[in-house]
Amino acid sequence: MGGFKRFHFILLLLGIFILFTYFPVTAEKYVSVNALSEEGVGSFDSPWSLSDSLNQSLPVGEQILVNGSSSTAYTGPFIIKNETSLIGYNGTPLINSSGYAFVVSNSTSMDNFEVKSQSAGLLFSSGVSDIQLSNISLHGISSSAISGGTGNHNYNVSIRDVSCFQNTNGGIVLPSIDGLTIDNSTVSSNIEGGVSLTGAHNFYITNVTSTANTISASNRPGLQLKDSSLGVIHNLISIENSGGGLNLNNTSNLVIFSSVLQNQSGGKDLFIDSQSRNLSFYNLHIGGNGGVNVSSSNMSGPLSFNTPSTPRGPDDSFVSLNNYVNITRTDTGSFDSLTLNYNPSDIPTGYPEENIRIMATDNDDWSIIPSSLNKEQHSISFNGSSELVEGTRLYGLFVNKTNPSIFSISPSSGVQGDNNVAIYVSGSGFSSGLLVNLSNSTFNLTNSSEVTFINSSNIITSFDLTYLVSGNYTVQVKNPDQTQSTESVIFTVFNEPCPAVVANFSSDVSSGYAPLTVSFTNRSTGGNITSWQWDFGDNSTGSNVADPVHTFNRSGLYSVNLTAGNSCDNYSSVFHTISVENEPCPTVIANFSSDVSSGYAPLTVSFTNRSTGGNITS
């Protein structure tokens, strides 16, 4: 028995040896704050406070978890050495430091922190590379939220899902970076601008919102690029910044697309200095404070913008929306679309928003640019590739008067050969000096002189029908500003005078008991009968079909009237009477039967009612 136990004990030891040999136990991936304290790295209170923050720093090459469950902020600062990751967990740790909250070095990363520092936020130490910042909120800082020392050259920096707001000296202010990504981040309500990059190369800025940033001593806008090149800006939303939207100073080889620049009047939505070149714009929405506000001069890139003095508009029929911009195209690049914004309050009363259009000129001859209106976004876009011409051209936004509309004409027909047919036209939006056209697929007749203008709703025009062939003609009113009616109003020309109408109808019954349903058949004659108006005399809505069916629900003597008209506006009326009565009640004849008529007492008899005469009720 003892040998048997020893055998099992040897097998157990062998199994443990194999387990630890081939399946070693993995060490902890993260070092927590408590673990660092136990190892003697700094002095970690609860919350964490380094006893000598400038001389002691986090260990190198670790992934360090900082607990965010405490209600009191860590005092920091955190000095993050090479190849170290700082990760907030169990909530978002709050850093409230009297100095810099974080100082980062090479190959470091930070994730999930809130920084509310009294004097400084996050600082790149001298010449850092391979930095990753994510899920960080920096606010209430009396300096820049994220900054780098002047003269330091930084490489491969990634800033994602970062929020910088209510800081005193700008949001993100970085010098000399090669390989920068700013993605899905918000910079708002900071003093001295939003994002400012100097000496940035090979950069990518996407899904960034910079809004409501103000200026005091500097002129930083929502996004400023200086001495920078080789970059892409995508989906930048720079709005309501007092320093402007996007400033490009000595910047080259830049592509900007799908972005909105709409800022306060104190700065330019887009400013391009004379040293910037090789810039491409795609689907760029420009227009702050109700207009396009762009400035540049002599740039050598594909497009340049500047704001001219207010020019003379096309003519008195167009009202300017105070949006003008000179666009210079200096090469044959491709431009998908350009968008100009407008302020709805600039649209005069009675001028439809649908009539807003882009017009362009390179002299005094304005032409309308084919465009697409977006009323929800108060913008209008046009195809840059087809509409931007080589050289400089002035573009403006205008709205013209309401399109005229025709409600009715009288008469609506005439006879071929009549040399003076007067037509009364009723509608809206008519202007003095308008033209009236009669047209079909083969013939067009324009009346240029015989129009009497009564007011904006009524005119009288005369036509000579001598040379018109018979058929239907569309009537169209065209104002001097080239707006025209679009309704399909028809005037008919006949070969010979139209005959008089003789109205008549028949019915399948003329009397009966209520409810009485009657089928009416039109029997009217006299040319092309085109209208029927029935009045059944019982206060119903009537009918306008040729052969209606109607039910009279109550007794009475009804006068049914038909007014028939033909295409020459000749009308005739006729009426017939329909008599409706209540059905009379029959005489009651009482009767009954029984199952037996005699028998012995006591005698039970079953009686059955046999009375007749209508609905027996008692």
C-alpha cells in the first residue's frame, strides 16, 4: 500500500512539473497604483500624490492603471517615461495639478483621463516621438491644454477623442511635428483660439470641431496652420470662432474637403496668405455671419479667394444676399463642388427661397450658374469642375422676384381667323412690361405690345388668331426679370365658330319612395361639351361628372339642375323635377289561430298571431 501511495505522489510531482514547464504562469499585464507604492516608487496616497513630483516619476516600460473611483482628484503631475502607458480605469481619474498635469516622453500613451489643471495641461518633453493620446478631457487650464516646447521637433503623434474646452491660452498648440493625426476631437470655448500648428508636416486632421473660441492678444482662429505642408483636412467644423475659421500662412500642398467654415465677423472664414500655394478644396462650405468672408492674394495654388467691394448686381429684378467672392483658378484641377451659405433674414418679404441662385461675371454681364439649393442648411452648391473658369471670376448670391402664376383666363377659346381676341388673365406676380405667350409643340405666338397691365394680379392681352391652326395652346406669362409662369393653362383655337350649348338630361326614374336612387344621363349638345355642374336641390355637394348617380334620402319635390359648357365657354342650363314620397302604411287585418278549439277542462290552448298589414308592432 505504501508503494502505491509513493507512486501516486511521484505522478503528482511529474504533473506539476509538466504544467509549469509547458504552461507557465503569465505575469500581470498592468501595474496598479498600489503595486507601485509597495515597490517604493514614489509616495502614493489616496488619492495619489507624488512626494517629490519633479524628481520621481513613473517606472519605464509599464502599463499603469490609475483608479478613477476616488471622489478627490490626483494632484500629479505624472511624468511619463519612455515606453510607458498610463490608463484610467474604474471611472475617469481627475488630475488637478498646480503645474503640468502630464509630461510625456517617447513611445508613451495615455487613455481615459480628465485634466483640470490650474496652470498647465499636457506638455511634450523635448523631441518626443510615437505618442498616443485618447479619451482625454482638458478644461479650466490657464495655459494651453496640449502644448510642446518651442524648438522641440516631435514625430508620430496621435490625438484621438480628445476634448479641450474653457482653457486660457488655446486648445492644442504644437510646434514642429512630422506625422500628426488629430481625429474625432472637440476644441471649444477656449481663449486664444482652437488648434494652432506651426511647422507641421505629413499631418491628417479629421472629424475635428472647433467652435466658440475667442481671441484677446493673439489672432488664432478655429484652426491655424503656419509654415506647414503635406496635409489633409477632412470634416473640419470651424464655426462661431471670433478669430475666424481657418488661417493658412505659408502653407502648401494641402487638401481640404467636406468641411464647414462659418464664423463670427471679426475674422475670416478662410484666410490664405500670399505665400501659401498648391491648395485644393473639395465640398467646402464657407459663410459666416450670413455671407462668404474670404481673403487672399496672389496665391499660386488651384484656387484662391478674396472678398471684393460690393459690386453692381445684374439688374433691378435681382436682390443681392450680400454674398460675393472672387475665385481665381490657376490650373485645371478637379473640384467636385463649392458651396456658398446665405442668411435667411436677408431674403426680402415675398421673394421665395427657391429663387436663390448663384450668378457669376468676369465683366458686367452676369450669368446664372447651375446649382443645387439646400434650404435646410441655407446653402447653395455648384459644380467646380464645370463652372470654375481659368482666371478670376466674381460670384454672388441673388434672389429674384416671385414667379408669376395664372389662375384663370376668359375666354378660354377662340376661332381661327379672328384677328383681335381679347383675353382677360387673372393670377399673381405680374410685372409691368410682361409678355404673354400662346404655344404648342409646333407653334409659338408671343404678344409683345398688346398687353394692358392693370395690377400684379390682372392683365388683358389681345391676340391675332389669323394664322394659328386649330388645337390647344398653353398660355404663359413671362416677366421682364425672366421669371415665368409654370401652370398648364389651355386656350383652344377652333376652325369655325363654336355652336351654342343646349343642356339636357334624362333619368331612369322621376318619382318613387324614399330612399330613392336615381341615375342621370347627360343629353346636352353643342360642340365639345367639357363641363357639367349638377345641383340636385337637396343641399348636397352636387357633382361635376357627365352621368352621376344620386340618392334622395327624404321625401320631397326636388328640382335637379344641370349647367353644361363647351370648350368655347358657351353654357346652358336645364332642370327637371324628381318626386320622392314616403311609402304609405298598409291597413292592418287582425287574425289568429289556435292549436285546439274545444276540449275538457282544464284546457290549455296555444294561440298564434296571423295579423297582416305592414310592420305589426302591437
